[in-house]
Amino acid sequence: MTTSSQPPSIQDLKRTLIAAGLEIYRTRPDAVHLAERPRDNQILDAGISIRPATPEGSLEVRVVMRCQRSDFLREAADVLYEKVRAIAESTVLAHGFTEIERREQRMPDPGDKTKTLDTWYEIVFARVFPSLDETISEARYALSLEKYVKGPE
């Protein structure tokens, strides 16, 4: 991908990320989601995405961090969000990311959509980078992070 005054197309961005050695989970019209293997097996997750940020060609990296209700059954939702912020403080927040969204994600039972298996309390952090090299470097850094609050053992 060449530096220009126009943002890359999503397909160009995807090809460039693959060429840089990053694994793609999914491509949406507005973003490329990177594949993660958080549990050292074949299960994939996609908590990191890269998207064009401005018409001038800068790119945004988004990182989703979460806490699961099943790990903290007695805690209020606000406490769970604070647990997420605590793990973000020395990682993405220290790298200049900002909180852009807070969301509660219900995980329905695949066999009975009226039942909830778990609820995830997620916070999305984002940062814009002016160059592709910086974007890829920060995406690699984000891939190395623990993005899930672990419950008591």
C-alpha cells in the first residue's frame, strides 16, 4: 500500500495486513478484524480491528477488552467495567488509546435463544495512526495483550 492522500480500500488494507503476516478473522465494509487465538487452540476471536480513519489516509486501531459476568456473579456491571479499565490502564491507555464505547453483550444459548449463557461487559479503545507501519506495529502489540479479565481461581 502506498502513502497517499486517500484512505486505502478495505480490500487493499486486508491484502497489506496479510502481507505483513497478520491473520484476518473477517472483513467488513468499514474494517478488517484480526484473528486471535486466545486459548492456544483453534478457537478464533476478533477483538482487534483496523479501519480507515480519515480521508487523508490515517488508520484507526480498535481494541476490545472485556469481563465476563460468569466470572464475577455478585459484582455490579459498573464494577465489571472498572475491572476492564484496570487491565487497560497499563496497556492500551498507556499507549495513547482512548475509550470510545462501552457495551453489554449477551451470549445467547445456541439451542434456546431465550436463554443467556453469559454476558460480556466490553470496552472499546481506539487510536489513530498516521502511517501504516505504526498501525501494524501497534496492532501486533495489541495482539500480545491480555484482553480478558480473569475471574478468581
